[in-house]
Amino acid sequence: MKLSQLFENVEYKGILPNVDASLVTQDSRRACAGAVFVCAKGRTSDGHDYAEKALALGAACIVTEHPMGLENEVTVENGRKAYALLCANFFENPADKMQLVAVTGTNGKSTVTTLIKQILEQTGHKVGLMGTIHTEIDTMEVPAKFTTPEAWDLNALMSRMSAAGCDTAVMEASSQALDQLRLWGLTFKVGVFTNLTQDHLDYHGTFENYYAAKKSLFSQVEKMVVNIDDEYGRRLLEECPNVDSITFSSKNDAADYTSHNVEFSASGAKFIMVGKSFIERVNFPMPGEYSVHNALAAAAAAIALGVDPSAAAKALSSSRGVRGRCEVLYGKEFTILCDFAHTGDAIEKVLSGITPFAKKRFIVLFGCAGERDAKKRPLMAQAVVKYADFAVLTSDNPRKENPYDIINDVEPVLKQSKTPYLVEVERRTAVRKALDMLKEGDVLILCGKGHEDYQAVDGVTLYLDEHKIVADWLCEKGLA
């Protein structure tokens, strides 16, 4: 592709060389003959500092935000916006060949995107998915590096989805990705807002910045699906009056989609889904009120895309659930679950939905991530002691932070509570100890890892799959 074609809808100053582009990158280490290197200022580094290096490696064009006097340089107002547009152009704008759906919020993104995909697939669509758990190109799974990929990878994946015959791409929109403009230039048929609670303040600095990042998605959507049981959902609705809105709630009958006659169990929730012109029964295989919210969000999004309400309800009832999201690993004489919950609010919602069904003890294993928002650590512990009969405090992904320092941030909450607990910093050992405690009627939930099969420790990624740890333990006990 000639540079003149690549820059077709990008405003720039300067003269483009008459050459072909081989790739578009923000990483000077990837620069090569024919590369377009785009400079943008990040949180910890500035791409302009690497422009000369990229040129020395053979880059055909340098895109800067201010004149630097370099050979083959063009300037743009915003490097991140230009990068997103250039990446889309390089892959011939694959987003234009599919309908796009984005889901944002603190909790529920993976579940809602997966449910939307399942509903659409059961109604004849071929769907691609990008999210925390993995990327799916129709039925093929691809490992996910980020919740929302960088613009180059995002467009490369959408190009593969389109080539595979997908008519829809559903993606999680993380606050970091929105702040970094990775989705700039895309138009979404539907954008979904699940909820907003404390997380990622290590990145955003303030809660208001966090909200603003989430809100920015809705300047790029044709329709918005909003949880009005959440105060920030209601605020979002007020602040986006010109966007066609669809609301859902488990408490407010004024919403477009509501749930009635809800019956919870340890393995799911039965409810009646009520819309403006329909009433449908749903037997959903994931427990807790938050799961009802997720089901309503997915149904509302799918119906906004043209799915019949009865087909959406049927698809929810036959859902396979979502890996690592309140997933039942064993459910006979005692129950073992795992969940990705890693914020105070997420743990609160998961535990409150499970605790009524613990006939005997409710055992909760959890840990807090290293090099992430430390202010949420006591909030997580407070949620645990509120519901647990016994707590197991361990490591999550300590990364390069000392795991004992993380434990020391959390343990005071446990000490001040009446909840008995043990501390075991080595997570694999902690899981085994929690499993060994189980007696008939007990419920154990492993919080934090969910779908993950690794642990990040001191700069090293270690294999750790709680699904396998549990399966091995069940085999040893003759229960598999």
C-alpha cells in the first residue's frame, strides 16, 4: 500500500515519500524498511525520543506531533489518533465489513461479551470476540495479550475475523485502551456499560478520570445499553442525551429490560425477562444478582442488533457459562467454584450471590495483585470477612512487588475481624490447603485467577492452572 493511500483520511503536514508501507508501528524496535513509525507521548516514555532510531533502522516515514526536522517526517495533531487510523487503513478498514459491539465497565465485561457471542451464534451469526480470556475468530481461539489489543493487533484480528466470514465483532473496551485511543475511528452499533467501581486508579489517578475514560466510548456508538442500577450508569445516561439509549435493571421497572420473579440457586438463576413488548422465561446457569445483570445486558445488546427476544432468552438458558466466571468445578457433596473477582465490588457481588447456598462453611481463598491499585486491597478483604466463614489469604499476581508486603497490606483487616483465616503466600499450596479443609455441605470459592493459567512472580510467568489443581486433587480423593 502506497503511503498516499495509507494516509487517506489522516490530516497531516509535510510531504509523503512515494513508497510502499510495510507496517505501522509505535515501537522503534520493529522499525524496518517501509515502516511508518508513529510518535506519541506515553505515561513513562515519549516516542519522539526514538524517532531517529526508527529512521536509522530504515523507517520510510516518521509521524510526529511537532516538527523535529527529520527526513521523511510528517506532523499530526495527535499521534495516537493517527496511529489508530493508519492501522485501520493498512488492513483496509476491516471494521467497516462487520457490525461492532463494545462492552465497558469495571466488572462483567468478559461475561457479557461472551454471552452476546453465544446469543448471536445461536441465531445464525458468525462472531469474533476480543477480550480478557482470549480472542475468538469464529470458533478458533487465539491467546489474548491485552483485554483490548493495540490498534495494529486489533485491526489485524478484525481482518482475520472478516476473512473468516464473521459478520460481527464483539470486544471488551478497557479504560486503558479507551484512554490510549486504541479504538479511535471505530463506530460501534452497540456499546454496553455494565458498572463502575474502584479499580485501575494506579493508572488513571482519580476515579473521575477512570469514569471519563469509560464514558469516551459512547461518543463512538449508535446505541448504548446501560445499567441504571449503577449510579455511574445513570450519570452516563444523563450526560449522553443524544445517543439512542436502552436501559436494564433488576430493581427499576422503568427500565427497558427488567428481571422479575428471580429464583437463585448455587448453580444459576431463574427469572422472567420483561421488555416493552415481551415477557420471556430465562434459566441462566450462573448464580448471583450480578449474573442477572450480565444476562440482561447481553440480551439487550443482542436484541438491539436484531435478535428476536425469545431467541435471546432461549440462548441464555442454554448458555455454556463463561470460563473462570463463577464457574462450578465440582458440585456434589461439597461445592468448588472459581472466579476472576479481583476488586472489592466484584468479590462482594460474587460472595453475596453464593453464601446463601453454603449449607455448612463458606471458605474463600483470595489474594491481591502486585503493582496495581493498592487502595483496593483492604476493600477486597472487607468483602471477604463480610461473607466468609473461613478465609485463605494468598498471592495473586505479585509481579515484582514483594508478596509479603501485599499480605501485610491485607492481613490487618482479617485480624480485626471475627473470621478465622490462614495465610499461605504460595498460591498452589494455599489452594491445596483450602481443598483439604472441605467437608460435606461446604462451599469453597477460589477468587482472583478465574480463567488464568499462570502467575506473574518477580518478572517471571509461572504455570498455575487452578482448574488442573482442583482436578488433580479430586482424582487423588477418588472423586473425579
